[in-house]
Amino acid sequence: MLTEHAPAKLNLSLAITGRRADGFHELISLVASLELADTLEFTPGGEWKLTCDDPGLPTDGTNLVLKAVEAYRRRRPDVASGHLHLRKRVPSGAGLGGGSSDAAAALRLLDRTVAQPMGLAALEPIAAEVGSDCPYFVRGQPAVMRGRGERLELIPASARAALAGRRVLVAKPPFGVPTPEAYGLLVKTQAYADAATAEAALAAWLGQPVRDPSALGNTLADPVFGKYLALPAAVEALAQSHGVVFRMTGSGSACFAFYTDGAESEPIRQALVRYWGPGTWFCDTRISA
């Protein structure tokens, strides 16, 4: 049996600068992976099969893992079939990229089984066929995503060192926000970010990565918060009561906050449960090195 970890990611910043002719959106986003991760196991032999320890997750052809398998098989039809089992820790509908990361893990797993591996660089364009976030997860290193997410630029070593090991609290209410809906809300408002301004702000942070990069903002936050009022209500209350600033990651509904080492996070979790109810998901984790 072969195993790959599939880490969650945070959009530490997300500027959506406009809609493209193909229906996708142009974005500029600082992205980093978390220690929080799913696990994908592959046992060669038998027919292709996907199982998951989360009974609510579909395991048919709609799952990105199997879409990644099909994309890989189109290049390497000789790859051995087998049983994929997914152990989920990253919640769905959160904006944490769990499904995309699982798909990238599948590509890496299959590439380990062939006599002549294609390598990570060759896997990235295959991942782009599966989903916009997938190319990032092939390597999972802190990067700036551009285009619809397929154009990646690794960040400087100084910025990577500033992020590595940083403690973050991540929380998701009992509801998710479908990505198409989040972008649809933005289309209605037309409140796109200015590309030049976003690039300049990001470049300034990369040059001196000392402050919280989430202050760079998320273009999707205002339209999503405008509909899902439980999100801004909790974020504002926590800022006032605990001095902790949560911001939305990706298309939501998960929010995150950088947190001080050694500080107790249980009061934050309890406060979120009071605001969002017992179905609140909470994780105290770190940005991976």
C-alpha cells in the first residue's frame, strides 16, 4: 500500500481582478499549505475503486480523485489499477481545497507506481485539467497563484521562512459555501480588485513579510458575508471579545486567524460554537514548512 498526504491550504490573500471570456476569473492569491491534511492510500490490484471514511462524500466519477485518475490514465494507460481509500480530515465546502488536494495526491500516488515516473513538473498541467486549485497541490509549497490558479510562482525564501510554522486557527460553520455561488455573488456586485494595486500590495509584503498577510484581503469576503450573515457576526464579535481577527479563506465558508504560540485556543473554539452552533468545525494547526 502506498500513502500520500493531501494538505489543506489557506488563501492568505485573494484578489479577484475580473471575469475571463471562458467564464473563469483572473486571480492573484498568496497560498500556503497547512499541517492539517487528508490521507490517500492506494493498494494496487483489482478494478479501480474509491472508498472514503466520510460516508457523506461521493465516491463515484464526480469525485476529483477519480477525475485525476482518468486524467493520468489518458497519458499513461498502462498504469496499474487498484483501490484508493481516502481518510478525510479537511472539511468540504470550506474553501480549504480539500478535494483538489486529494486529486493532486492521487496523481502523485499513481506516478509512484509506474516504471518511468512523469515527475512533478509534468503532473501540474494534468492537475490543471482536473481543477483550478489542483496544480498548486502537486507540490504544495507556498506560492502566488495567478490566472485561474494554474500559474504558480514560488515565493522568496524570506517570505516562506516568515510563514513556516506559524500557528493558525481555522473554523468552519455548519454550512458550506459552494464556490460557484461565491463567484456568482461577486459577479452581481462587480466589486473586482484592481490588478495593479493588488500586485503592488503583495510585492510589498513579499519584500518585507513581517505583518499578517491576510490583511491584504479577500475579494470574495464582502459578497459572501453579505449573504451569510453568521460569518461577519462571529468575526466581528471575536475581534471585540478576544482581539482575534478571523478572515475568510478562498470562497469560504472557513475562516482563519493567526494566533500566538502558547495561548489557549479553547476559549476561541467555545465562542465560535456559541455563535455557530454545535456543528462548528475547529482546528488549531500550523502552516507547513
